[in-house]
Amino acid sequence: MVLDSIFMVTQFAAEGTQIKASFRLNESHEIFEGHFPGQPVVPGVCMMQSVKELLERQVGKKLTFAEADNMKFLTVMDPRENKTIQADVSYAMKDSAFHVNASLFAGSVTFFKLKATLNISA
């Protein structure tokens, strides 16, 4: 889990099929000791996981990634420089799967965009 570990959720709001959240990055998290020593960077897989966990929080179900149609890591997310991160997640249910569009950003800087399909875990 990355929410409430690397990403400390400070705000979570959902309306319909739209989720908006704010995170405070935990720059002292042990993951940054290895990724990368002296130059910490939030791993891309943690960004992906944060989107999944936000959706799980909203729908109350465990999910797994089935497909990542489009994934873009646009800017390095440095926990020393980027204290607060925003998340926008929109989703639709189709054919028993969640189709997701998401982005992580701070102000005008977008770090990550994702278009993916998630299935309900068995």
C-alpha cells in the first residue's frame, strides 16, 4: 500500500465517477533510500498504485490492473521539492471492469497520466 505510507492522503472527495485527492509526500519513507540515494524520486509503480488505491477506496473493492492502455511519466516527482500532490481520477464501469483516466500533478506541473482498465479481484 502506498496511500498513508508514501502518499499521505490529506483530502479525498468523490462525486459520481470523479475522485479528487491531495497527498503530502512522506520524504522520509525508506523507499527513497534506494530510489535514489541522495536524489529521491517517487517510483512510477507507486504512482500507478496510488491511482488503484484511490479507486479501491471509492468503490470498496479490491482491484487489479488488467491493462494499461496509455501510461505517461512526464516529470520526475521529487519528494523534497513536491510536498503536495493532487490526483484526479475519473472512471466508468463497463463489461465488469473499471475504465480509468487519471493524472497526478502539482499546480501546472503534471507528473503522471494513466488510462487503464482494472478488474475486481477474485
